[in-house]
Amino acid sequence: MWTSWVFWMIAAVALAIFEVFAPSFIFLGFAIGAALMGLILLVGGSALSLSVPMTFLVFAIVSLISWVALRQILGVRGGQVKVWDKDIND
């Protein structure tokens, strides 16, 4: 049982490293999700008997929540979203 939480922690570190090379909050959200999933399995591993699909579902939900929280806390950088006011053909 201990290997499952170790796997999630290694995945969290790998995803955090990917975030350094492609900064877009996507990998950081997945890294936070993987780290939280590892902590969930470490703390409540014996009490939780999650199947593999249920584990990935919890990971996906936690990753989505962390990504939305990152977007709310850090926001969108200036210039990241371009709004066009007029057509270039005019």
C-alpha cells in the first residue's frame, strides 16, 4: 500500500518540474492534485480502499479545484488575453 502514495508524490515532483519548463498553471494544478492525492493516501490509506478508477477520479477533481483556485488567486497576466476591437481588414 505504501507504493501508491510514493507514486503520487513522485508524479507531483515530476509535474512541478514540467511546470518550470512550460509555465501555464496547467502542470502546477496537476502537481498540486498529485501531491494532495499522495497525502490523502498516506494519511487515510488504510481507511480508504479506493479502486484505481476512483483514485484517478479523485485526482482529477482535486486537480481541477486546485487549477481554478490558482486562476482565482494569481489571476490572468496582463496581455495574456487579447481583445480585438476592430477588424484588420477595415
